[in-house]
Amino acid sequence: MAQEEFKLDNQLCFKLYTASRLITQTYHPLLSQQGLTYPQYLVLLVLWEKDGQPVNDIAKRLFLETNTVTPLLQRMEKEGILVRSRGKQDARQMIVTLTQKGRELREILSRVPFTVANAVLCDSVNPETAPNLYKMLDGIVEKLSSKPQAD
């Protein structure tokens, strides 16, 4: 008989992985109508908060490496969603700015957060408990992102 700590259902990582994967699947049909992937949607969310950001800032905000974000941005630029240009103060810096199409996607996708929230809401996650869940997840992210990663 398996020890309790080795049961799959007792693994926090498995619960988080499964929830993340299923939530991402929920986004897929909503975003694919506009030819977007979930990671591209995350980039849009960052730029809708503050347009005209350096690639490094976008990567940090998404907890990703710049070499992961750059191909996403290149694809989005080819689709006419954003433009990348050299920084005025530092030519080594690449600044990402939304195009008109990128700004219009905000209105087109305005129902996505509500649709996904409604898909996720259940007895244990509801408008009253969601803030506590966010706080717990923020704590996990903060702890893991500030900790040196083992090889």
C-alpha cells in the first residue's frame, strides 16, 4: 500500500498542474477565434495594463525568460498585433507597443475573463473565496520565484 505522501491525489504539484492545464483548455476555444494562443493572451494582458514596455519587463511580469517571450512577440508582430522597436534612450532595449489591432482585441476579448471565471466557479471557488485563493497562489509564486532553483 502506498504511503499517503506518495499518493498522486496528495501531490500539490499535480493538483496545480491539472487545474492549470484544464483552465488553459478552457481559454483555447475563446482565443483561437482570434488566432491567439494562451501565452499570446498573457502578453496582451500585460500590454493592456501598460503599453510600450521593454521585452525584459514583459518577460519578468510573466515569470518567463526573454528567449521564451521573444518568439511569441515575433509571431504577434507578424500578425499585426504589436510592433517592436528600439528604445529611444537605450538602443539595446526592444520596446513592445500594441497596434490598433492589438488595442481592438481588448474589446473583442472583453468577455473572456468572465467566461473563464464562470467555468471555474464552484462550491469551493466563488466570488467570496477567490480573493483568498489568489492570495494563497501569490504566496506560492512569491516563495518559489525568490528561491534559488535546484539543478
